[in-house]
Amino acid sequence: MSVAITAGLVFLFILFFLFGAPLFTIIGGGAVLLFYLFAHQSMATPIVEMCRLANAPGIIAIPLFIFAGFIYAESKSSTRMINLSNAMLGWLPGGLTVAAVVVSTVFTAMTGASGVTIIAIGGILLPALIREGYSRSFSLGFIIAAGSSGVLFAPSLPIIIYGMIAKTNITELFLACLIPGLLIVGLLILYGIFYGARHHIPTTPFSKEVLIRATWEAKWLIPLPFFVVGGIYGGIITVSEAASVTVSYALFTECFIYQEIPFKKLFQLTVHSMVTVGALLLVLGAALGLTNFLVDQKIPQLIMTIISDHIGSKTAFVMVLNIFLLIVGCMMDMFSAIVVVVPLIAPVAETFNMDPIHLGVLFLANLELGYLTPPVGVNLFVASLRFNVSVMQLYRVVIPALIILFLALLIISYWPQLSLFLLDVTGQRMILLEI
């Protein structure tokens, strides 16, 4: 493939993207064109990859978790979670920010999308934070950052998709992501507490009556994370079974117990969620077709050769990998990035003796941070539309949180045992190796 033709195709794809062409048409069309021009293979190859994706083990978990996410986003579950968290933690300095991080983390983990969390939770949290005395700029930046904190917690969809593409044990990934996820959550909580204490934000006195009332209102929500997360971590249920439990429980509680979603609205939610699923699977299938071409043309080997010639240590490789993934996270949808980039990076990381599970944690943490990184972080544009604030203003307000999250990323990157500790303690790696 000549440099001129490659540059021309890249320019063409970027042009289509800027003019608003759907992502799956750009990726899928690019795959078809590349196969036809350079691989001399059937243009049906990307379609074959879509069929293979539809038959992939565990694929049923994706539509089920997305459907459950739509149900919880449409109901008043987010309000109940905020009230409960504030009743438990509001007495701390910066207590409402602590509650915001906890609720956003749980909501992102359950819905699989930080953008949905910013839309659903942010609309409630922003006026609440401002009313408590937090500045608008701090509140905006904090809400955007908090929305990203749940990607590393089960049953997060990006972890499931990464495991499918990288052929890595998904339960192992859930375990490995737990401590790094807690690190990110902990740093954000400390940031909120520090801000609240420094600016003398009034706290909410602890009230047993308020806590009991908030717990009673959320009593049907509280058991779900324990069922799902505990079942997955304990090896009691598979990811697909966890998705089925989540949807069944969401339908039962929201339609029959709380009765906030009538059956007419449930039909609309089903249609909207499955449209989202269809769009996601189209993007993933098209990306798999493009990945197939890149692998067929030995692009991973080419990347490996270039890196080997210019990078001589694992430390330098991890630094370059972080920069590359942050750029990818800015420019590309997370699910597409996983499908396209993982098969290219994984063989290179293996040559530097990088643990595949640690690579997965690092990969996901980078891509989520990329969603917040200027100039084209996706969540910045989501927040801009949701809060009617210019993206340029959001660039400024998100910087303090970005610094904190980047610090967490460096710790995750250069301390692999942080990710692997639970696997070693529980003996999961030993079990897998024996199998």
C-alpha cells in the first residue's frame, strides 16, 4: 500500500467523519474498500465478521445490559440513589461530592456508558451542588469526571467487550479492574472532600430518620449490585446470566413495584434500546472487518518492528502506549477502539512481557480518560449539550479532575500488581493456568 494512497484514504475517511457520516459506514466502508483494493479478497469479508460477532459467546449480555440501563435511566432510580448516598455521606466535608461519585460509579457500571450517567445523574446533581455552595465551574468539572468512574466496575460493558475481543477471561478482568477502579473513585472522593473543606461548604447533619427513609425508598435498588457483582466475582453466575438477572429485576421493580414505567413506555424503551444495540453491533461488526484487514496485512508485525527499533524498555513502551491510547480515546468511540486497536497492540505488548490482564485494565482506563481529554473528548460534548455550556468552557473546568485521573492512570500503568493482586490472592490465575 503506497504512502500516497494511504494518506488519501485517511483524508477521505476523516472528511466523511467531519461531514457527519455514521461511524459504522466509515469503518465498514473503509474495510470493504481496503479488502477490494489491496487484499484482493471478497468484499463480503466484513459481513462475515459481523455474523461471527453475532455468534460470539456472551454477546447476549450486551443488549440485556443496555436494555436494563435504559430502564433505570428512564425511572427515578437515580434520584433514590442520590438521596440514599447523601443521607449516608452528607455529613462528611464535601459530602455531596462523595455521594455524587458513588452514585455516578454505580450508574455507569450498570448502564455501561458514562455519557448516559452525565445526562441522567448530572441534571440532578448540578443544581444540587450549586445549591449547597459549590461553584458552577467546579460542579461541572466534577460531574463530568465522576461520570467516568464506573467503567472499571462490573458489569461494565467495555470490560465485557474487551474480554471478548482480546479472548481474555471476563471474570478475571472484573477482578483485576476492581482495585484500580477503587483508586480512581478514592482520588475523586478525596478531591471533593478537600474542596468542600477548603471552601467551608456546609455539611448535612447525619439524621437516622432521613437515612431510614432514603433506605426504605431505595430498598428495591440496594440488593441488585450485590446480586450481580457478588455473583460475578464469586463465580456463581456468568456475565450473560448476570445480564438476565439485571433485566428481570429491573422490569420487576420499575414496572410492578415502583410502577414508574407503564407498559406503553416500556415498549418505547425496548424499541429505543434495541436501536442503540443495533447501532453498537453494526459499529463493532464493521470494526471487526477492518481489524481483519489490518491483521491480514500484517500491520501488528509492522508496528512491532517499528516499536522494537525505537523503544528499548517496557517503561518507555507503557508511556508511548498511554499517549497513543489517550489520543485514540479522544478520537474514537470506546467500543470501536477496543475492536480495532486491541488486536494491534496486544502482540506488541506481549513482546515486552506485559501481562494481558494488566494491559486490559490499562487499555480501559486510558480510553475512558480520553473521553474527558480536550479537544474532542466525547463526554465534553455530551456535557456541553446537556448543560448548555460551551465546550471551550468545559475544557477549562475539567482540568483539575483530569490531573487527578491522570495521576491514577500513571499508578495503574507502572504498578501492575495493583491490577493483579486480587487474581493472585483468590487464585484465579492459578485455576485458569491449570485449565
